Amino acid sequence: MIQGTSSDAGKSLVVAGLCRAFRRQGLDVRPFKPQNMSNNAAVTAGGGEIGRAQALQARACEVPPDTDMNPILLKPQTDVGAQVVVRGKVLRNATAREYYTLKDQLLPIAIESFETLKADCDIVIVEGAGSPAEVNLRHADIANMGFAVPTDTPVILVGDIERGGVIANMVGTYHLLESEERALLSGYIVNKFRGDVSLFDDGLARITQETGMRSFGILPWFEGARRLPAEDALGLSRYGSKTNGNVSIAVPVFSRVANFDDLDPLAAEPDVDLVMVQQGEPIPAGVDLILLTGSKATRADLTFLFDQGWDIDIQAHVRRGGAVLGLCAGYQMLGHSVADPAGVEGTAGETKGLALLDVETVLGGDKTLRPVEGRELASDLPISGYEMHIGETDGPALTNPMLRLGDRNDGAVSRDGLVSGCYVHGLFASDLFRAAFLGKLKDGTFGSVRYESMVETTLDDLAAHCARHLDLEAIGSAAGLN
């Protein structure tokens, strides 16, 4: 089990790298995370949802994603509450305080999923969440030592040297653990190192002296990480680093942004600038496209959009002949209104939309979760992706749909062709469609990136990076392989 001395220590990436590295050794590998908190989710073939990181790790193992890989998923909807997803299906909404009372119910489910995975493979690599040293949460923990102790799972601590204080983080974490928890510690990994690793020899010696733990290695900074889907909203900071692309796409950052991996294929295009518009900032005039992403709280983020004055910027952009695309919640926001009569996202009510598409949305019913394939009607090019939404959208604009998915239509396009939206996530991973869509915005060379092949190559590079700098034989031995 890979546990971090802090959030964003690189646990997800280390697990993905180890998964692919052990798979390259011919082993049958599975990823597992007992409890994840993320609004960046993936759909499984069986119609469930798991954290996006576990889907990427499954890909590293060369197996399909499965709900047993992330049996408990928390999707924040407000500052104090989240949707609780168990084995891929919504169980209930709960405040943080309510969730902490569910340990006795959820831990056995997590352990059962873990045992199911173990029975079908050579090694399971488990990812923790946050830090095991969060002693104020220990009584309700099922994500770190609260899972490792009852399953007797050996633990490797990962510390992030990039943010500083890694020696204190390692030593402090060790001393805050209980004796039965310390007994599970097999060693540690120092992650995100830049420069001459020999300069940290004294640091390794001091950590080992203070804790008795062995070092499994120092993992240098892996530049290719930005080419892989990010675990959570902390990863949004990696977008928008280019400033000289031929096509500029503005992305207003919602307070409950979800499934933002839609941006990854666009960010991979060398000729595309992603302009991440933060709270308090205007949407720049003159961009080629405004892209409205998914959200875990559509009505709340629609209100947030209006509070920022982004509605004025979007309307002005359309009057100038600019294009707008809404995906999932972003699509719902483009209509006249979003109603939530049953209060599935919070307080029941109705929120006015941007009125750029002649549709209305009513939230409710069962969540739609399914992989999809089809074609974009304007270009007749193939697309694939997944749907993950609650609610139905209806109105006259549906007579001009954006997509054809098997025997049904999806989405809508305005009469002038400037505004479009659909429920499908992931369609920009389809190279031909992405190239054609960007080419309509502005002349240029697009589609040189083969996105899915790039992800596979990056996973191989990450595995080689781990094999080069970590003692895989010792890690395998700690896991009981030898």
C-alpha cells in the first residue's frame, strides 16, 4: 500500500508506475483504493463509476476498470457535503460528520472488494488518501491505516520533496502512528526530486536513523506526468502553460468542476492554448472557443458563473461570432433553465441558464452511467467517450443534435452553429474529431498528437522511470512476491 505523508505527494502516479512496471515483468496486477474523494471519475463497462486515477491505474495494469478497484468514492457537492458512491452506484448524500458514522458499514465493503481483486491476480497495489498522520480523523479512517491494519497490508510511505520539509514529513508521520501501524511500514520513497540525488544522502540517513525504515529509492521529477489524466482539481494548475498556440480556448473554472480530463487531449495539442479563467477574472475577449466543463453541482456553479459576470463575457463572445461548447453540466447551463424539483443536488429549486440553446433541463431520476460510441453529425467523424449525469434535457434545439450515438441523438447545436453542447465526456480523445473541431475554429495543423498512443507511451516511460530509480525487487518482496 502506497500512503503519502501529505496530499498530492504523488501517490496516484507512483501506483500507476508500479502497476505498469510489475505488469512489464509479466505479473497480473490490480490497482485498489478503498476510499477516494474526487469529482474526476470514470465509467466502467458495467455502468458504475470509480475515481479517474484508478481507471488510469487499471490501464497501466492492462485490465478494464472495475468498481471493486475503488469501492468507496466521495464526490464533493458543497463545502460540507458529498455524494457517496459505493461500488459504482450512488448510496446517498452525506455531510462530513454524517460520513464519519458510516465506517462500520463501508469498511467491510472495501475489504470484500480488496479480497475479490486479490483472488484474481499476483499483486494488488493499494493507494491511500491524504495522509495517515491525520490523527483527528483516525477514528473514521478506512483509507489509510484504518484499511491497512485490518487487512495486514504492508505500507510504503511517499514524501514530496518538491514542496519542502520531506524529512520532517517522514519522521513526523512515523511518530504519529500507533505501534501496530508502524509495524506495517516496509519503507519509504522520496518523490519529485530535482537535481543531484546524492545531495540527499544525509537526508536518507537521518530518516532511516529516526524511523528505522529503509529507503526504496529517490524518484526524480517525472516531466511526463502532465501528459496523464490528473487525480483531482489540484491538477488544473498544469493547464494553460502555453501562450503561443494558434487556437485559444477559455475555460471558466467552476467551483465544483468535474471530469475535467476532457481538457487533456486539448492540452496535448502543441497549437492549442488553454486559458484557465479563475474566480474574479474576466473571460478574455478574442478567444476562439469558450468551453464549459462538467460540474458536480450544476445549479450552484451556474449561479457561480453569473456571480463572476462570465455570462456577460459569454454573451459578448457569441455576439462577436465566437464559438461556445458545453459538456454535460456545461451543456445544461447553455439552456434556459436548470430545475431540481427533488433537491438531488441540494436545495430544490430552479436556476436560470444562459439561454444560448433552446432547451431546458430537469435534474432527477437515476444517474446515467455508460460508455458510448457514435459520430459527430457535422463532420460525420467517429467519437467515443462516456456519459455521467443526472437529469434530462429537452426542447426545440434537440431537433439539431450534435451527436449520433447508435440509434439515438445527443446534444444540440444552435441555428447559427456557434453554440453546441452534449452529454458525452471524452470525445476530444478521438483524434480525427479533435482535429476537425479545432480546424473549424481556426486554420492550422491539428491532430498530430495520437492521444491514446501518447498515454500508453507515457505509462511505459513512467514504468521505466520507476524501474530505474526504485528497488522493484525489494518492493515486490515487501508485498510477498518472493
